[in-house]
Amino acid sequence: METSLAPPVARRRVTLPPFGDLLARQRGHLFTWTPVIFGAGIGWFFTLKIDPNKGIMLSLAICVLGVWVCRILAGSWLVPLAAAVTIGASGFLLVTLRAESVAAPVLEFRYYGPIEGRILKIDKSGSDKPRLTLDQVVLDRMAPDRTPYRVRVSLHGDQPFLTPEPGMTVFMTGHLGPPAGPVEPGGYDFQRKAWFDRLGALGYTRSPALVLEPAVQDTFWLKLTAFRQVLSDVIKSRMSAREGPFAAAILTGDRTEIDPVALEALRASNLAHLLAISGLHMGLLTGVIYTLVRFGLALVPRYAMRWHPKKCAALCALITAFLYLGISGANVATQRAFVMVAVMLIALCLDRRALTLRAVSLAALLVLVIKPESLIGPGFQMSFAATTALVAVFAWLRDVQLMQRFPKWSRPVTSLLLSSAIAGLATAPFGAAHFNQVAHYGLVANLLSVPIMGIVVMPAAVLACVLAVIGLEAVGFWFVELGLRWILWVAETVSGWDGAVSKIVAPDPVVLPVIAFGGLVLCLWQGRWRLSGFAIIAAGFVVWGQAQRPDILVAESGRLIGILTTDGRALNKPKGDGFTAKNWLENDGDPVTQEEAAARGLSEANLVRFSDRDVSVVLDAAKDISPEKMRDYCTDMDVIVVARFEGSASCDIFTEESLRHSGSLAVHIRDTGFRVETTRHRRGVRYWTDQDARARLLSKSE
């Protein structure tokens, strides 16, 4: 044996800076932060006031990627930071490319005339009217390159000549207009959603629509849509008029005939999520199939020994999830649910643990890659908030073996209670921020309803599909109806309790990201620093509690004004601009109707004068305003809104024409002065807000 006489080599101890040491302790857990950083890049894109140049961003991404590779080769602790910058830049670049790839013409003016198109989708409007989404649109005297790619038309009045079917070409005379912008600066931006949906115009018709060509399902999607409609009709025909549409909604995604009273009760009891085909439905259905197949194979020893019951069950559940995705319409929520379930079932097939934070992170990343714009929607936020919290909490309970301290008979009940409480707490801030209300008894309603959905409704739906082969599907649908009848009874009972719902003021834009980041620190970070997530969440709620609503709001039409008083927002008229008024009051957290808000002191609908802290506002809806009156307004008033004025003025005024360009107004009054903010200033110049920006983009793509 040879012995080296060389002196021992002294090993140099690498001393990491404090932050580097903190990152080193997260080794093996950093992947779970990938969708968070990727989403941060996407979120940054939506905060900009101008669309970025994709060439510059591509160069930036390549440069950052190069830095990342160099750091990896050097073995530096800065590698995770370089990777984070690269991932964030990738998210930014992807959503930029996505925004440009969906470019389509948008109607720039009000249109009345003939409308021709092929039916893509049939649903109902907010006013409970039948609504058609059309493609292959033809408008009178409009060039094809200026015609919207898709339009959405509500059918008012009787339609004696039309029984709509997907693939049918229809003709009607109606009104169309561009997608509406936010009802106030910083409000929900439907124009942005319409841009990513390639929806270029919305409108209605009061005249009967005619069938130009019968339904032709020449694409897979149209064939699938037609099959869904037939299946929905069958389901509704086998059940009562109240439960049938509910069953069609959870099985095929058809929500066109749901009773409005029942829908309101579901919302007030926090059970409306049962109507959306999301993670709950996908999880329950695949869980039923997985259990049936696995235990079925286990009952036959010959198959149980030769095959892998767990993997066979996971594969069957995955196939079922894919079929359910198609039958339900493959909307965004269902796609997201399918990706999550598919990742977990594939993990089972590969002998990996299914419910892990890495699996949830991978599912979130895939959803963001497929549809990056889903990040800012309530569906994505609430779905992954609930899933992440559930997986993190139950992993912690498993590590500390807390559940083992309960008697075996009580563990299923305890798990159910914990699941409902955790999911409710995780989604509550997002639901309150997006829908401006909190259902105080939602936990009770969910505890009484969700188990019935999993134990009765979904298994009975599977039973109906199996028995349909021999014509006995009515047996399964009877149990489905029984379960849904119980759920509707719970919704109506809970929503009728005193104080069932509270209205919540809309938070500032920074609030939800802060609360979400605090929750992610709690769930994803390793070590004692994860407890700082509580402080971050608390800070978010403190900022929310200090949210200040605009003192004065003026609608884009120039005909509705809302002034914040000690009793709430006072409106200048009880009818007209109803959608705008409803959203203003909801964002204020005010439960009153437009008629009640109009009774708060602004008796004159067409002439409103208001003064507060040396700030004076006037809204004059008169068609003709004399130069003398305008001079008086300019002398005495700070904010002037008039219907029309064609002369010259010595002050800034807002007319109906200028408001169509600037969007709605918000006036913030402080002791030091006042600030006027327009929707256009708040949003900036984006593809979905600016006609010139769209024209430049569309000219490049030709």
C-alpha cells in the first residue's frame, strides 16, 4: 500500500453571503417557485402602459440565458438568481408573443345593419337572453380585412324561425359595437379579455334571425359542440326543469337554462363554484373512476397479480378526464383542471407521489405556457390557491403526524372539515377581490354540499353513462337529480340566513399580489422564514382596509355621474347606464340598487353641480351650451362634463366625444387638491385599447 508523503491540501471553505446561504437551504425546493417567477413576468406585461418590442425582449431573454449558463459553469451561488431572471423574462416574452398572435380586427364604431355568420357557441347573456358567438362574419359594406374575426349577438324578442345549432349559418339585422372598456379607471378590463378571445364586436338584435344554411359540422370542434348540445338536451329531458339545467351545467358546461333564482342562491351561499367545471368536478370524477377500476381489479386475483391495478386505474382515470374535457366544452377552467389531474395521474403511473407541490407547480407552469393570460383571471388564481394550500397543509400534517392522533373513524370527517376550511380560506381573498362579496356561511354550505357531489352526483353520473348502453340511464339520472335537489336546498337555506353575504370594497391593484406572495411564502418556502408569510398577508389586508374609492366617477357615456357621500355613492339618475352603475356600487362595497343610490340627493339627472373641499364639478347633459354659459363654467368649476360643445373654451372640458376616446373619469379629492384620472391614462396604449396600435400590428401580420 502506497502512502503519499505530500502535505495535506487545505480545503478552502466557501463562505456564502447571507442571501446565498438562504438560497442554499432551499436546494431541492426551488422548482416550486418556477411558475411564480414565470407568472411574475406575465404579470409585469399587463402592468405596462405600452406594448413592448418583442425583438428587444427576445434579445434580453437570450442575454439573460447566456448569463445563466455562464453562472452554472462557474458554480456560483448566483445561479438561482440568474435562472429566476431568465424564467421571468421568458414569461414576459411568451405573453408578448401571445398578445400578438391573437391579433384580429376590432369594430371601431357603432354598426347597424345585416349580420351574417356561422354559429360557434350558444349561451345566455347577463340579461338571460339567448346569445350566439359567430365566426365567418360578413357585415354590410365592410372589407374582410376590417371585419371582426368573431362577434357575439344577443337575441331579444321572439325567434320563430331559428332553433340555433353549432355550425348553422344565420342572418339577422342588428346592432354591433366594439367591446366595452372598464367602467372606471382600474376596473375590470373586458376589452383585454375580448382581445385574447379574438372577439371583435358585441351587440344584439330585436328582429327574427333567419337560417341561411343548415348546420354543417365540418370541423372536429363543431362536431363536438353539436354532440354536447344533444347530450345536454338528453340530460335536461330526463330530469326536472330545476335540477336538469344544473346537471347539464356540471356535465356538459351548458348553463343556458339555469334558474336565475337558484343561481343567485348558489352565489350567496358560496356554492356557485359547483357550476364551473373545474378542479373539483374533474377530481371527483377521476377519483370515482380510479377507485372503481382499482378495487374492481383487486377483486379478481388473476388480474391483480398480472397487472398493476394502481397504474391501470390511473390510466383509465386519465382517459376519462380527457373525455370529460371534450364533453364539457374544454373551457379555460376545465383545461386547467385537466392539466392538474393529468400531471398527478401520470405521476401515479410513474410510481411517483401524485399530490406534491412539484406536481402542482408543473401543472401551473403548463397552464401559463398554454394560456398566459389566464394568470389575471379569478379561475386560475382561486384554483391554484386552493390546490397549493391543500397540498402544503396536508404535507405538513403528514410530517408532524397530527392526523394519527385522531381516532380512525373520525379521520375522514376531520379531513373533510380541514379541506373545506383550508380551501375556503385560501380562495376567500381572491373571491372577495374579484366579486366584491363574502359569503359568511360558505363553509357550512360547502360542508353540506361537496360530499354529496362526490358521493352521490358524480358516481350516479358515471352509472347513467354505463346504463345508457341498455337504455336504463334514467336510473342514474334519478340519483343525480336527488343529489342536486339537496344541494339547491342547502343553497337556498343558507343564503336566506341573516347576514349571509357582505359586500366588500374593491382593493387597490397591489393588494392581491401581496396577499398571494405571502401565501406562497407560507406554502413553498422551507425553514422558519416561511412564517414571515403571515406578516406579508397581514400587510396586504392592511392596505386593503385603507383602500380609497374615487370621490367622483363619470361614465364613458358622459350621462352618469356618481358622487361619494357620507351615505354612499349618489347617482344622478335611477335608470340608464345600468351596467356601469351596478359595477360602481359593487366596487364601493355598497349593497344598494341604482334606484336607491339615485335617491341620495342628486335630484337633477341632466344638470349636476357638486363642490367638496374647494373642488367644483358640473355635469350638463344639455345638447346646446352657449359660449356665455361655458365661460361661467370655466370661471367657477374645476371639472366640466358636457354632452356637446363646439366652440372654444378657456378651460379643459370633457364631452361625450372626448370621453369615447379617454374612457370613464375618476376624480380623487384630497386636502391638497384634486386629481383627474381617465381610463385611457390608467391603461395606456395597448393593442386592445388603441386603434392605431392595432392597425400597426395587423399591417405587420399581413
